[in-house]
Amino acid sequence: MRTSFAIVAIVATLASSVLAGGPEICTNNKDGSGGTNYQVTKDCCAAVKQKAYFNELSHQCMGYGGPLDNAVDTGKMVECCSSRGAGSKAV
């Protein structure tokens, strides 16, 4: 029983780690609402040193491996969006 719980805890931790750093957008409102701010998202995705690109179809900053890639530097994206008067959120 303890082994099963330990395995579940490890899997849950790894799953949450994989999701962190996925696609990110800058939003129109500082609280993370209001939809995607296209230009700020594009600018920040280019400005932050990371292995990611701005996807023109989805208007998201994401890793070259696609939506499940863990390449976006979320902390730096948040800082960049905020410095330009926008909010941010992971998508």
C-alpha cells in the first residue's frame, strides 16, 4: 500500500513538472485575463533567451517540440509581460 502511494506521489510530481514551462501568453490585463496580447507575447517570446518560438497560428510562445515541450522560461516571460504593462498565463 505504501509503495502504491509513493508511486502515485512521484507520478503526480513528475506530471506537474512536465506541464510547467509549457506554452505561455501575455494577456491584455495585468491579472491574466482579457485575452492574448499578440504583440507583447511575440516581443517577449523573442526577447527571453529560451528554446522557444512565437507560434503565429496559436499566438502562443512555445517550445520547438510543440505544446507539450517544457522549453518556455515562465519566470522570464512573466517578468517581460509585466514590464510591458501586460499580464501573463500558461496555456
